Amino acid sequence: MPKLVRDRIVDMLKQQQGVEPNWHVATSSEYHSRLRDKLREEVRKISPQDVAGFDKFLRDSAKRYWFGFENLGRRPLNKFLDLAKVLHIFGLLRADRSV
């Protein structure tokens, strides 16, 4: 079965330029996983005891992002009752501690 262009592009660039490219073709989840691993390694270099705290920070940030942008950003809150329905989640996520 022939390879797709996305599977061959790195080899094509190596042949044309003779250098390793500074980028990789990846899916969104592969990109996020690779980025998270690189950030974790940087934290480990600077302060090895903070790696667990960094992982907790990423999990908490993901929850806040989903609630604030994906959930609240897609619903109208033009009535007080609509806001009152989700107000308790601000307390659970400690919105008073975020910027």
C-alpha cells in the first residue's frame, strides 16, 4: 500500500535538504502529549520535586478551560436564572483563586 504524503514528507525533506526538520506531522492528541512531556521535562530540570504539582496544575487548568470556554462560552447567560444554575461550579473550581 503506498504511503500518504503526510507519512512521506519527513523523508522527502531529508532527501531534499539533508537535514532533520524542526517539525513533525502529528494529530492534535499527539501534539498535546508531546508538548506536555517536553514541559514536564523542563519542570523536572528546574525543580524535580514540582513535577507532581505541575501535573495537578495541568489537570486543574483543563477543568477550568472546559467549564469557562467550552461550556459557558457556548450558552447564553442573559437571564439571572441561567447564571444561577452554573454559579455553584465557580465555587467548586475556586474561581476566586484564578486570574
